[in-house]
Amino acid sequence: MPVALPTSEPSAAAEKGSSLWHDAWLRLRKNRLAVFGAASLIVIAVACFLGPLVTPFHYEEQQLDLRASPPMAELVNIYRPEDLSAPFSWSYVARLRVDREFDRTGDAEAAFARLQKGESVTLGTRIYKLAPHRHILGTDTLGRDLFVRILSGGRVSLGVGLAATFVALTIGVVYGAVAGYFGGMLDTVMMRIVDIIYSLPFTIFVILLMVFFGRDIYLLFVAIGAVEWLTMARIVRSQVMATKRMEYVEAARSLGFGSRRIIFRHILPNVLGPVIVYSTLTIPAVMLLEAFLSFLGLGVQPPMSSWGVLIKEGAEKMEDFPWLLIYPGVVFSWTLFSLNFLGDGLRDALDVRSSAD
């Protein structure tokens, strides 16, 4: 008589293993400040890189008749009826109603008119149509749209932050990995070189680079990255020195793998956590350095702008036109806070001690 034997089929509800990266992702999603920082950075990056393409103004476009117009003022362009392609003159209407004096030339008759949408203004014997227009955040002292300049400046500031961080990441990771893996006299010499470079004043170092090689934005990337890699090298060195004693590294050595393969295939992938965290914290530090250099006149050169340049220009006119400092400062601070929120969240998410709890 046949007897049914119990089968040991795997349970569908068996617990699945999870990797360190999966656990870190779950913890990161639960960190509201980190999620807010990441979302804010996405919004800022998309606005800075795509916004200038759809705005009606160019960051170099100057309208000298609209110098330092306040935010959300209604700008009125006066056109000749027979030639609507070229404006005759500009004015702005604060709160939609202001009496302004218009002068055709230095010796022409002046006319006064209350500017309203869709109406006309008579200057002497000629009639000019009114075409309303707005600058959301106002204009700077050269009549350039401040909103567009903030977006264009964000391209430069974010680009400097990412490019210089990439330079620092590349140099620091390779340098620190070599020093930490081989150790001995090589490690001592390499770390003494780092200490010597650390002792050099950063500002003087950048000034010397600018004097010898000229003021170039790409040189700015290299100059900042050439200083920021020092801390990255120390972090990677300490992580590699701790990791190279692990059993899987000893097993790789016993199998005859070369040092290059062990470093780049077995050690560096396991020290990426601290590297990623420090990279997210390096970007705001680099952006602050760029703003500091721009404030000293050593950063981005006209007609290009960055958030540091805009803050410098706004600080010079702060008493008369405070919006020139407030809006770039708010966007810059928002970006720095978002980067720090994301960096702190990544640090907590990738903390091995947290994953063990």
C-alpha cells in the first residue's frame, strides 16, 4: 500500500536575505530630511539647467532703462505704432499704478501719463502703445533679469561643485588606496606630501594658479579639486588599512591576484560607503569655496555669473536694492542645506552599527 511521504518544499514566505545597500536604501527613505534634501536638489538642478532655455530673457541681456527694478513690478514697454519690433523706451510700474515722466531725447518735450494695460501714452504728437511685461525677481544694476541670472549662476555653481568633487574623488581615492594598501615607507612619504600641501594657504595657491595660467573656469575646477582631495585621501587610506586585513583579501592574495586587482576589485567596492558620504558633504564645501573666491574676484569672470558672484554684487548694493542679495542668498542657502541633509542621511543609512541594530 503506497504511503504518501512528506515533501520538504521551500516555503513561499521564506525570509529573503537583504544586502547592506538594500538596508541602507530603506533607512534613507525613512529619513524625511534626507528625502527632502534629495527632492530639493532635483528641483534646483532641473530649474537651473532647463529653466534658462524656456525663459524669455538671456542672462547677458541688458535693459539699461530697467536698472534695479523691484521684484514683480509691472514693466511697460512703449512701442511705436509703425515699428512694433523695436521698443522706444522702458519704465516699470510699481503696484500697477505710477506716474512716470518720459523723455524722447535729452531736449525733447516730456509727457506725463498714468500707465494702464492696453492704453496708449502720447509723447508730443506721437502715440505709443503699452505692452506690459514682468521680471519675477526684478533686475540687477545693469537691467538684467535676476531670476535668469540666478538659474544661469546655478549651472556654474553646481557644475563647479560636481566637477571639483569628481576631481577630488578621483585623485583622493586612488592616492589613499595606494598609500593604505602598500603601507610602510611609501605610505609615510605619501602622507607627508599630503601634510605639506595641507600647510599651503588655499587662497595663495589659487592666486598663483590664476597668475601663471590665467583666469579660466576649468582652472577653477582643478584648483579647488586639487585641494579638496587631501581629506578624501586620508579617509580612503584609513578605510583601506582596515579592510586589507579582512579574510577575503587574504584569500585573494593566496590565489595569486595582483595588487591592482585586489585594490580595485575587492577593497575599494567595500569602502564606497564613507566615500559617497564624504562626496555629498564635499559638494557644498566646494560651492562655498567658489563663492568665497568669486567674492574676492578670483572666481567666475563676467559675463558669466555664479551664486557667489551674485551674492558679491548684491552685497555691494544691499542698502539700496536688498533683493539683489536676498534671492541669490536664499537659493544658495537652500542648496547647501539640502546637500547637508542628504549627506547626513547617507551617513546614517550606511552606518554599519545602525544596520546591526
